[in-house]
Amino acid sequence: MARKLVVAIDGPAGAGKSTVAQLAAKELGYTYIDTGAMYRAVAWKAIKAGRPVTDEQILAAVSDIAVRLHYDGKVTQVFVDDEEVTGEIRTPEVSAVVSQVARLGPVREKMVEQQRHMAEAGGVLMDGRDIATHVLPSADVKIFLTASLEERAKRRWKEMREKGYDMTLEELEADIMRRDKADSEREISPLVQAADAELLDTTGMDIAAVVRAIVERCGR
Ligand code: DC
């Protein structure tokens, strides 16, 4: 049997990471770990304490949070303190505050510790912003997944429409740009392509082609 690898996939918002990473993990028989969902889970809990969300509220939320991901080989269910929040962490409200959450040191320390622990056994495919640079610097395969801003906004627009949200392409483009800027310019573990990561620009590629490209890089 082939050795079980540790695969790190990073990239900006809307690059399609979770869609393709999930499918690639399934094909490889690996566990998929969506680290963005973990930061979204913290944001969701912080919002519950009221808006506007303050840093104090976020730190209080993370201090005793239990985030659990359950990947069944197809989809990832997300639990916060045993309550399922899979759908609720993908709302525009959560997207609007998640960068504020993800820039705080105590939040990142807690999430990163848990992420490293989840990768210990190998046979994992983890996606996020700082996986190759910080969480799993010795990952076997490192991919930086991106696409043009227009294409990323279009993909998000389709996804949001399917979920019943009425957002314009311009709104989504602005949201993605704002998040990319916040995630790339933050002090702790900013979004950056690792020196040893391979760039995969998916502009114009369909989902199956991207999945194939990832699986091939894992030696299959
Ligand atoms: O991948 P996503 O859009 O669900 O991620 C949500 C936010 O979490 C994103 O704006 C940046 C942050 N994030 C991060 O800082 N580090 C990670 N490893 C994953 C996500």
C-alpha cells in the first residue's frame, strides 16, 4: 500500500479549496481537514454573544470552545460545543467577521495545536491559509491553489445563489478582496505561498481537472 501522505493546500478566498480538496481526499482515501471551518466556528460562537463583535468577545468564545470536524468521506460536519453548525458557519454574517477572528494570536494558537494533532497519523489533506508555511511545514505535498479574482467571485456567486442568498457579483468581489487583504497583511501567519509550494492556478479549469492535478501531485 502507498505511504499515507500529509498534503497541505493553501490559497485565497473562493479559490475552490474546500470543494476540490474534499474530492481529492475522497479519491486518495485520506481525511479532509477544513481549517477555515474551524475559524468560522469561532466566529459563529463570538457572534452569538452579540454584534458588533469585539476582540474580547472572540477571546471569550475561544477560551472554552470545543470545535469538532467530522468528515465521513464525503462531507464535513462542523460542531461547536456539540451543536452542529455546518450550514450556519457559511453565512455572509460569519464571512464578514472571520478575518477579525483569524488575526488573533490566542485563536490561532488553539486552532493550530488542534490541527497539528489531527495530522499526526498521516493520510490527511488539510486546507487553509498557513498550512504549508506554519501548521505543517514538513508536509509531503504543498499546493498553493488560486484563480483570478473575477473567477473566484463568480464561483462564490454561484454557490451563494444555490444557497438562496441574493448577493451581487460586485458585493462578492469586494468581500473576497477585503478578506484577501486582511488575511495577507495580518501580522501572525499571513496568507503567503510557501517557498516550496507548487502554484496551481485553476482559472479556466473545471473541478475534475483540479482534483486530478492534486491527486497526481500525490503520486497517484
Ligand atoms: O477558507 P475559508 O474562507 O472558509 O476561511 C475562513 C477564514 O479563516 C479566512 O478568511 C481566513 C481564515 N483562515 C486562516 O486564517 N487560516 C487558515 N488556516 C484557514 C482559514
